Amino acid sequence: MTTILPGERVPAAHVNLKLGPGLSQITKSNSTPLDKSGKDKPYIIGTKAGELKQSANGSKWWVESNSRRVSLTTTTSACSEGRC
């Protein structure tokens, strides 16, 4: 199990690489190292936190996470009623 955070690089490499939710390919020329041919070398980063998953043959990669939101509501607490 590998946990990633947004912005972390992912070591995904495959001829027919398919990215799922939580991953993005970056090809900016000013921020990536050049490969031997002098071309921009793309890389994969995580766009959300979670567990990094891949298919059995390594062609599909995605991030599994629980992105439910928490709703904080104002309720009457036991302390405000003098029961704490």
C-alpha cells in the first residue's frame, strides 16, 4: 500500500499508460528534466490524497480515497445545558 499526497510524483511508466482519478500528467518544459533526445520528459503527479493503485499489468493507475465532507453543525451540547 502506497499513500500519496497532492503534488507528489508517481513512478508510473507503461507504453499505454492510462491515468484514473487523482492523477495528472505534467509536461511543462520549464519544470521537467529533458530526456536524452532533448525533449520534455513528462511525469505523473497526484492531484488528491489517497492510496495509489494500479492494474495487474501496470497500464492503469489511480488514487483511491474517501473524500466525504464533514458538516459541522451547531447543536446544543451537554456542557451548555450544565451536564458536563
